[in-house]
Amino acid sequence: MNCKIHPSAFVDDGASLGEGCQVWHFCHVMPGATLGKGCILGQNVMIAPGVHIGNNVKIQNNVSVYEGVVLEDDVFCGPSCVFTNVINPRSQIVRRGQYQSTLVRRGATLGANSTIVCGSTLGQYCFIAAGAVVKGEIPDYALMAGVPARQKGWMSRHGYRLKAHGDGWICPESGWRYELRDGQMRCLELAEDQPLNPK
């Protein structure tokens, strides 16, 4: 499938990699894991059995994606960000089969060293700041920062903080317009499921 897999990486039988994936030094993709097209796994990334990863997902160095986590298309996971799948782990108690799911929606960015507590859903194109600890339901386009993370504003699809402009919101880089209605932000330039750079 035209993938690049470094000799030090392990891609187990039963794992599925889409066309054009790159798997770099010391990675481990376990049986039953599925990656879409064009994904990049940086150094020392582990993808657990049964994990589903969409297209064009970029996972930076030292990230473990545990069973129960789903990453939709175009997600960015910064270096050493953390996922969990058990809310109350104890070494002496086996809790396999009690994993809580985590869903990271399309286009979300998870900053370096951020922690995503299991059972959370992160909305489309949300932006989690470096070092933030996130739990719960995160709105589309929300900018989240702090411990625990709290919403600090809204981010555009291009990764810039949205600025209020008249009765709407504007991305300072692209000039694209956004609308906040009933507490939900949406982009007025593209459908929510339309890629930023169509191929």
C-alpha cells in the first residue's frame, strides 16, 4: 500500500494501514488496529488492538493510543499527549472489558503533553492547549486550556483564534466567516464534513 515502515517499527499481523502511511522509529501497531490513508506515526508511538484511526491523522512522538480511543480524519496529536481508558485503575484489579471510550472528532488538535481523560468526546476542530487536562464533552472549535481545562475562546479550522466581527466571527489568517448560534460554532465557508484542502 505504498507505506513507509522504519525497520525498528513493528506492525503486527492483523493490523491494517491505509495507503501512504508512515510509521517511524520504535513504533508498534498491534493486531486489529486500523489506520486510514496518509497517517504519520512519529517515533515511539503505540497503537493498541482495535483502535480505529481515520485518514491524514498525525501522531507525534511518544504517544500511546489505547483500546477504546477513536481518532477521526485530520486529527493532530502533539508530542507526548496522553490517552486513558480506565477511570479508576488499580494494579491489583483487572478491568479489561470496562474500558471507557474516547472520541476525537475530525480536525481536532491535541497539544503537547495534554491529557484526555477517558469517556470524553472532543468536538470537530477543537484545539486543546499544551499541558491541558480534558474531561467531558468539548464543543466544536472550542479552545481549551488549563488544569482542569476550561474554554478560553474559539479556534478556526486554520488553527487561529477567532475574533468577533459584527454579528459573526472571523479567522484572522484566512478571512473565513464563522457563526455562533445556541452555543455552537460553525464555519460558513465549508460544510462541516468537507476537507480543508480537497485532494
